[in-house]
Amino acid sequence: MKYYSYIIVLLLSPLFLKAQNNHQQFESIDSVKHGSFNPNEAHSFHDWFKKGHVSGLFRSNSIQTYRPKSEIFSAASGLGGRIYYHSAYWHGFQMGIGGIYTYNILSTDLSDSPETPYIPKWERQLFDLENPDNKHDLDRLEELFIKYRYKDSYIKIGKMLVNTPLVNPQDSRMKPSAFQGIWLDWNEGHRFELNGGFFNKVSPRSTTEWIPTNESIRLYDHLLDPENEDASIKTRGLIILGGHYIPNETIRFHSWQYYIDKVSLLSFNQIEYHRTKTKLGFQYLYQHSLGENHYLNLNHQAHLLSGHLKWINDKWQLSYNQTLSLTGDALKFPAEWGAEPFYTFISRHRIEGLDNINSKAIKIDLQPFDGWNALNIGVYGIHTRFGTDLKGNSLTQFSIDLQTHFRGDWKALKLRLLNSYFHSNGITEGSFLSEPIFHSQMILNYQF
């Protein structure tokens, strides 16, 4: 009876805590809106600030995890928000500043405890990974930049949010990942676009400080397991280059290059073919090391191929997805910098760091009610086998992911409710995913 009561609490507690879950792709406030740009919107230095605009969001977020085998339950609920101010454009220049604040409203013990063999890492990531006992001083400067825009292209320098396949906000906690550096977006071609930049500092998701990029690599490993060596990697920063080509309305090609100085070079390429009722996509990732360090071996080479076939109907979409390792080496890219881009990705399921991957996912998205297109019910199942053993280790996850926004006066309010079940096979006893897990998260965002 106790087993079932915990399951009921796990599934319904977000409703009582009024929390929120957030896995949807981050929508950048800074995105360029073609045709809406006026380089002389402000006519003086005073107008530059006076005609600016304030935006942001209020967020409630709660996470609960139950391990029936160990009878361990952990939960956390956070409340906070973000406020951004972007000036008007004056001679093509714009200034932006923004910050974030968070409060720990309610949580179980999130610190390391000898009585509990498992760290509540998902709950801890709502607040401050570096100081799990910190419940109040959780604010952070997130944006501080100067931007110059010409037509549909721009250059931006300072602290900012970046959205690329491997470097992105991964905004499913209270604090997304933010980056400091320079970013350029060239979009003067009709079907061709280039963008990229250099970053030397990062404030990883679930932390409050800005640190050099070399200190951020493997930071999560050390914070979530202090026994892991806190070894700083020697690198001066990260360079990103992206190219995008859309020859017609049915084909899209994207190529991203990630150069981590003295660490690795990674190339991620994606091509998609989209017709009215079907969509076919392929992704190819290649990574090789640039030197011997604590992160990669000298001869490290990772090749991964991901495929996607999707059928589209008026009220449902069904897709089959698979990701395969073509070599024995694992993809190793800092989880502190973003979520994974593969077609098999679903929230809480990562393949980064796993070798000999064979991951298969079936995804069903439903919009069952006429006139309520904003409601999406996602039913996702994924099975990932990895390791050099013939049988291999495996992780199976089943998730129901509900996302919607409301109407009328509440149209700015968005809801996401995620419920997941995890089952593992052959994973080392004592590791975080070594036994069955029931997990739930709920997020409410009110954007303004």
C-alpha cells in the first residue's frame, strides 16, 4: 500500500505545490524579427533608454522523485523570475541587461547525507548546485550586452543567452545556462545564413556564479559527486561556427562546428526533408580530441549517426528515432553548456559520455481537442543500450509530457507537466540510475 501511495503523491504533488516543469526549447527574447527593425527608433541618447522595453517571466517549478526499491522520496519547489531591459535602437545600437532571482519554497534534504546513497540531483538543480543548503541568495546577472544591428544581421558583445544544438540554455530548471563573449549573426542571404562566436566565461544552469569556460567543464560531475576529481581543463575558450542553407521549402541543412581550445573539435550536421505528411531527418556528429587531458584521451574519436522518420496528421504526430555510435568512443561535450541535439533526446535522458550507443525512441504527440491547438500531449518511450559487453547495459524511459498555454487574460500563462519512469539493466549498483525511478516535474511560466 505504501508503494502505491508514493506513486499517487509523485503524480499529483505538483498540483498541490503549484510548481512547473520546463523542457520546451528556449525562445530567445533577443531573436531577430525580420521587417521590424528601425535603426533610428531613438532620436537621442535620452530616447535610447526611454523608448526601451521591459520583459521577463515569473516561474514556479517543482520536482519530485521516488525510488520504490529504496523507499527514498525527494522533492523541491522553487519560485522566481527573470526581468530584462532592452533599450531602443539608436544608430543601430542596442543595450541589454537582465537578471534572475529564485527562492526555495519547499524541499526535502538536498545535502549529501550518509543515510541516503543517492544524491537528489534533479531537485538540487532547481537552486544552487555549488551550495545545496543555500535557500535565499540565488540571484544572478544573466544578460549585460551591447548589440549593433544592420538590416537583418547583428553583432553582440557581453553576457547573453545562446541557442545552438549543443550550447543552449537547457531551460528546465530555475536558471538556464548563460555565456559571456561575442556573437555574430549574418543573415543577408535569401537562403543562406552564418552565425558564430567566441565565449570565455559561462554561468552554468543551476549555478549562481560566472566562471571561466575551463572551470565549467566537468563541474557537474564534481558538484554532484565530490569524490570525482575537480581537475581544471586548460583551455582559453569555445569557438562556435554555424552555417544554414535552405534551398527550398522542403529541404533544410544545418552545420555547426564547436572548437574547444586545446580540448576537442566537434562537427554536428543535420539535413531534413519535410513534406506535408512526412518528415525525414539525419544527423551526423564527429568529435576528435586536440590533446591529452583529464577530459579526453589523445586519440579520442567519436562518430554518431541519428535518424528520424515522422508521420504528421492534423491531431497527432508519430516518429521513430534512432541514434547509433559508429565507433567505440563516446561523445564527450560539457553538459554544463547545453542539452543534446539528437532526435532520440527526451527530457532527463542523456547519452553523452556513453560508449557504443544504440538508442531507439518512439514519440507520439497528440492535439486531441478542436480549438485548443496549444495543448500537446507527448507520449515518449526510449531504450538505450550501451557498453562493450555483448548484452550491454541499458536504460529504458517512458514519459508523458503535457504542455499548453491558456486563453484570454491568461494567454501568457504556460504549463508543462512531465511524468517519467526509468528502468535500468546492468548499471553499476549505487549509481543514480541503477534502480527503478518515478519522477515528476511541473512548471508554470507567466511571460510578460
